[in-house]
Amino acid sequence: MKIIILGAGQVGSSSADILASEANDVTLVDIDPSLLRTLQDRLDIRTVEGNASYPSILKQAGAEDADLLLAVTNSDEVNMVACEVASAMYDTPKKMARIRSSEYLACPQIFASDAITIDVLISPEQILTNHIMRLVEYPGALQVLDFADGRIQIVGMRAYHGGPLVGHPLAELRDHMPGVEARVAAIYRQNEVITPTADTVVEPEDEVFFVAARENIRAVMSEMQKIDKSVNKVMLAGGGNIGFRLASNLESMGYGVKVIEHNSRRAEIVADRLHNTVVLLGDAADEELLRQENIENMDVFCAVTNNDEANILSALLAKRLGANRVMALINRSVYVDLFEYSELDIVISPRLATVGSILAHIRRGDVVAVHSLRRGRAEAIEAIAHGDKTSSRVVGRGVRDLPLPPGTQIGAILRNDDVLIAHKETTIESEDHVILFMVDKKYIPEVERLFQVDVMFL
């Protein structure tokens, strides 16, 4: 696929890295020549220096025969104009744009087909807000992924002593929870993947990924670790776009929320716009401030400022002062790797959270959802099966008979409105939404081919 990416910031460079690694023809456009040189030395991509919305720059980038335009500069207006130019002058088939301003997002009619022609809107702040909200909703989870409009979820969590299933084979899961269907898709033990079987014994510190219907998630989580209490009190470091969105969502759901913001003007704005949230002016890494605000009573401390170092330091301090669970938003990949297994309970990578929404629109076959896991090395997807036994490699065939690549598991199926946990004898039907977990992304092309309809198949 020929892809043009506008903007070499965090989202653009991360997208270029992942898309180029999957054998796509990627061209990256930015106004910063030094940044482009650095990325070109590291990635197998073309680069073009210039204003991303100029017709001449888009032409130079190859817009005349591009399959996808991904506009993710820091300017909403540049992204919108670039999509409009690509549509009017080059008839680019698919255009995706990053839109950050709530003023634009609140008026969806702007992006109707007869107005600004953007096929897919990307709001990284909203994606991250949703991601963090799910982690607050499910205490103990390392990652919570939605599929089938939220009816099916994949959850990753650490197994600890005290969990009823810890130290026991997976076959006992059904005995522990009669009437509850769930499937363990993968287990990571000391960073090595284990393909689970009925005889696999769950050990303490295992990272377990399981799939279940949304209403059964908490029951399965309680098998992996003892869930002491629900979350009631949340403290946020940072009152920017993400911090404000989180506080607004949390207070509307009845959580007790405190926000620490170091900028006085921004603190005033946040305080005026929120109703049941305590907004504090100060430094989130100020030990005295955290003690005064009873950090030891906080169920969750989440640092979401624009500064990685500030997020890391404040979250580590909050943990040492007694916060039950701490999260830190970290942009730099090297920091994500460094602190993933530290005192921080959750390291949140905007890169991985956002890129999944992009990948869903470039996967071949009818793929409607994509989520990256394990720092991008693994992937979970939702694919729709089409055709019949004569035109499809999956329809009309049992799970046991599918030529799935190594390490690939079918976890669940949404059929009409019913959630089915996949077993070896389960037969795939046309229009099923199939949830797959892949421990190795190199097999993605094979899975895509499986779900493509081919009239010449038989």
C-alpha cells in the first residue's frame, strides 16, 4: 500500500515506523528537515520537506497514486486542508486526519461527504482517555481492549498469589466459574510466550491475556489475582487536554477526583469547567503537596502531563508515598521499555494506543478493529468473515481445521448479537466477527489472506 504521512511528530513517526515495517511504501512530509533526516536514517521511508497542505508538496510526495493519506500534523487546520486538497486534486481513495480541537469534533457535520472530505477522524486525546478509563474501571488490568462495539474484551493482567486459578491448570477455570465462558489467548512468562493448553499451570507473575464477554471480565480477573476493592478516589497530574477529559469523565461517573496543574491560568480554566473535581495549583512531584492531599488514600494516581520525566517522577513518588496504583503517560519508546517493569503499575504509550486505530483502516480483508500489545510485538484484531465455503478460507470450517499461523488463536466470535467463546469444534459462519490474538506480527499477512474473499478459491 502506498501511504503518505503528513507530520513527523509522535503519531506520524510512530505510524511511519510501524507501517514501513509491514512492507508499505511510506512517504513522510514535514517542515523540519533535521527531523526528517533523522527518521530517514532510521526507517525505510521517503521524506519530503514542506508545508503538508500545499498541492505541490502533496504532488511531490506522490499523492497522484497514493492509496492513503494520513494527516497527523499538530495543526487541525493543516490536516483538514490537506485532505481537501488530496480529494479535490488527486482523488485520494482514503483520507485520515488527526483532529484535536473539541470545537471541531463537536460539529460532525463539518466532516460530511459534501463538506471537508475526511474518511476517518483520529483524536489521540480521546483514544488515550478511553484507554485510561478502561484501566480505571478494571483495577488490576494491564491492558483492556474493546472489540465488537465493546461486547467482547481482551484483558491482560498479572497473576498473583491469592488468585484462585494461580498454581492450577487452565482446565479448572470452567470448574471455578460454571456458566462463565472465557478463553486464555496467551501467557507471557519471564517475557517468553506460552501457547496455553488445558494443562498449562498459571504461575505467579505470569502475564495472562484472556478474552470474554464484557459482562464476564471481572469474574475472570478475580481468578488471576485477589481484587481487594473497587476504585473510588483518583488523582491526576496534569490538567491539559487528556487530564481534563479524564477528570470530566471520572466525575460524571461518580469518582472522587483531584487534578494537580502547575500552570495557574490552565488551573483556573479547568476548575471553571469542572463541577465536582478538586483542582490544585502546584507541582505533582512536590512531596509535601501529595502528603497534604492524602496520596496514601488514592486508589489511582495517573500522570498525564506533556513531560515524560515529570510523569515518571511524580508517579514513582506517589507510589512510594502510598498510592495504591500508579500510571504514567510516556511518549519516548526508550522510557516505555525502561519503566515497564518498574514500580510503575502501568506505563501508557500514546504511540501504541493511537496507531491501532490507524492500522484497522489499512489491514487487508474486512478488519474493523486492531490493537497492539506487548509494545507492538503482538496484535489482536477483529475480522469479519464473508462469503461461503466456495469463496472463503474460513466460512463453513471449524476452528480446528483453519490453517492459522503459529501462535495465532481465535478467542471469540460475535454472531448476530451473541458472544461465542471459540472452541476447536466451533464453525465459522458468514458475517461472524472473529477476534484473533497473534503473538507474532509477522504472520499478519497470512491472517489477512485467510479473511479475504476469493471467487477462485475452489
